Amino acid sequence: MKKIIRSSEITPESVFMMKRRNLLKLLGAGTAGLMVSPSVSAGLFSWFSGDDKPGVPETILKDLSYTKPEKYQSGLALTPEDKVTGYNNFYEFGLNKSDPAENAHTLKTDEWTLTVEGEVNRPLVLNADEIRHKFQAEERIYRMRCVEAWSMVIPWVGFPLRDLLLSAEPNSKAKYVAFETVYAPEQMPGQKSRFTGGGLQYPYIEGLRLDEALHPLTLMATGVYGKELPKQNGAPVRLVVPWKYGFKGIKSIVKIRLTESEPPTTWNLSAPREYGFYANVNPQVDHPRWSQATERFIGSGGLGRTTRQPTLLFNGYAEDVAELYKGMDLRRYF
């Protein structure tokens, strides 16, 4: 009896092509010497293992001071810390899930500044210390759903984005919020090389509607698992919008600009049929190349033994955010 392969089980073309390039590079390195060295051999076998090597933070990260509001604590099983820090997408450091943990040590965050500008009455410039301490930090345990149909549960530490935006006093023209990642090609190999960075246009840009940005769930994360953010997770500050796909959670932010019109965003510019501006998690709206009906939850145990579970509308936060999209066609505004 033939097994029927569901669309959700098919490896996305972009992932397959990236893996194929890596394999060809390794084969080329081996055949050049007519034999495969131990290091290349290990690389070949890791290609077939699913790219699931956990990463280790390159420095000892400082413990943070924060509160634990009861409504943001949950009984959900957390994804282990080594998977949160070792398995993620940050194309500025490479396309493999383990590349950010291996390469992000080159990013310099000590002299960081974050600007808030555009349609505001009080533009702001914050340094790294102010980003971490100006606003009351709290731990929030959120689901995280990647557009690639895998998910985690992560204990972020941070502060509501609304606190930052309201302190800049948005004016009557402000309708959207644009976010920009630091542009540092000498520190981020993916920005320097189209091959390493997936051919995206950098710096990375994301955006929200102003009411989404001001929603109480929208978080500026400065830590995870009670410690400062590792560089591979977007140090010193990143965006977390738990009801949207993970690519909306822009990392290592240096600029926030309030605008009157919808800002262009990186993935939407790259593939508008595949990555909409809103990117709300929705099991009824498939990616053009795979189903979004279910997801692979990365919990304890090996990544090859993950649990497949149903995808929840708005990633389980419909009760909190559905009103933001009342009357909208969620297939058109995906």
C-alpha cells in the first residue's frame, strides 16, 4: 500500500536548495583531495541529520531583574534553552538553523543605540543600558510559531512596545511602525554575501500597524530564560509579536520609525505571494508551498522526535487580538 505524503511533510524548496548547496560544497572539498577528511565527513553526515545541532552562547550572559505577571505565565511545556539559542533563523549570520549560534559572536553590541523617529513629537535615542533598564522588565511565556511550520514555547524577558512608543508621543499622522535591523556587513556575513544571506535586501525591515504595535501583547524582548539575549537571538533588543509568524519578530533593532503609510518589509518585498505584511498565524491559510494546518513543536528530546500538533488561529491568542482584524479578509490580508 502506497504511503500518501502530505504537503506539510514536504521539505520547502528554499530549504532543499540551501541544503543541496551545502552538500555540494562539502563534496567539492572532499573530492579535491580524492578522500574525505574527518571534518568534511562530519559535515556530510550532519547534512542528513536535519541541521539540529544545539548552539552554545559564546559568552556568559548576565542575569536580569524582572517581574513575573501571573497572566503571562503559563502551564505550557517550555522549549529547552539550548534549542531556543541554538535552532533559529537569523539570515544575517547564515541560512542553517545552527549558523546564528556559531557566527553571531562577531556582532558588537556594547555601543548600541536605538532611535525612535518619524511621526512622533518626542524623538528618542536610547543606549543599550537604557534599552534594558528604562522600562519595567517582565517575563512573558509566549508561543512562537515559525512560518516554516515549527513552533516553540519561550520565556522572554522584556517590556511592552507600547511603553516605548507612547513615551515618544506618536502624532496624528502615525498609522504604522517600521523596524530596522542594524546594518553591519563586516560583522554579519549574511549581509556581506548574497550566498550566505539568502539573497535578501539588507538591512532587514519589518512593520506593524500602529494598533498592533500598541497592543499589550507586543513585546520588546531584551532577554530570554532570565538572562540577557544571546546575540543569535537578536541582542540587545528584538521584537516579539506572539500571534504572528516568527519572521515578524525582527532582531537586533537599531531604528523604529512611525509612518503614515504601510512600510515595505523585507520578506514581503522578496516574495509577496508567500509572505504577507500581516503574517498572522492562520491554519486556514496555507503557505503556497506547504500546509499551515499543523506544526512541529520543538520541546524536550531530539529535534527528530518532535511533536506534530494542530496550528491555532492567531497562534492561540485569538481571544486577545481577533478584534484588531474585525471585518478583514484574512486570506487577502495574510
